[in-house]
Amino acid sequence: MNQPTESATSRLREEHQLILQVADAMQALVAEADAGNWDFEAFDQCVTFIRLFADACHHGKEEDLLFPELEKAGMSRQQGPIAVMLEEHRIGREYVRFMVEALEPARAGDEEARARLRNAANGYVELIRSHIMKEDQVLFNMADHVVRGSSCQSLCVAYGAVCARRFEGHSKEELASLAETISQRAGLA
Ligand SMILES: [Fe+2]
């Protein structure tokens, strides 16, 4: 039997790897900050990457394309794995909002804002790692079983259209190279 070149989740699983790479960089940036070496520019770049790549481009495809496809296959959006994933996306957005609010005062030397910034960054890293593990190991395996054939093909075409968009003026490729820049600044590339 021929294996399809792209499953309902292969592109999303690939994007997870880039998001995890930035999570590793954020963890390193927090460790440096705790040692007194703040790189606010890098935290700012993390916020941009998370907002535009992890949330708009990646979670956007899950929420607007994959999850509705799973609902068509009988899964509930109100409870079970999809509901848990949606709730975790919401919590992730909260962490990002905390980071955005803390960045400028933290940069200006406000110690309390610095604590909020590092705690939110840390919280995001923990959340996104366990979130991605759940998707990769549970929800996406279910999706690969139920979304096949022509519905899988149209889903992948729709993914392609989202990936070709610009996110506040940035292409997906530019955001991927931002992830590399962040890793380098964090000393991981
Ligand atoms: Fe995801």
C-alpha cells in the first residue's frame, strides 16, 4: 500500500519541532536572566515567534482546520482532547500577554516586572512542552486514523494556504529563521 506523502498531522508535527527549539532557547534565556544576564531583545523575539508562528500560523491551522475535521468525524469540541488542547492554547496566550506587559518595565529595570517576565516565560515553556507531547502522542495519532483519503488531501491543501500567508507582514520562512536567530542568541545553535 502506498503511504501518503503528507498525513493530516505531518506538517503540524514538523512545526512542533521548531516550537520546541524556541522553548529550549527560552529556557536557556531564563537561566541566563536568573544569573543576571538579561537579553530583552531575545525575549521580545520569542514573543514575536510565539504570537505569529506558534499561535497564528500553527494553532490557527489546528483550531480552524484540523479540529473541525475531527469534529466532523464525531469528536467533541466541548470535552475530551480537543477541549483540553483549546484550553491550553488559551493559557499559552495568557502567558504571552504577561510577557508582553512585563517586557518594557523589565527592560527599564523594574525588578518585579523582570520576575513576572521570567515566570511567564518559564510557564510557557512548561505548558508548550507538555501540550506538544499530548498532541504528538495522543490527539494527532487519533487524527491520523480518522482523517484520511480525500479529506486528508483537502486538509493539507488548506494548511498550505495558511502557511503561504503573511503574519503581521512576516512569511513563515522569516519566522523560521527568527527561531534560528533566537537559538543563536540563547547559545544553542
Ligand atoms: Fe500543536
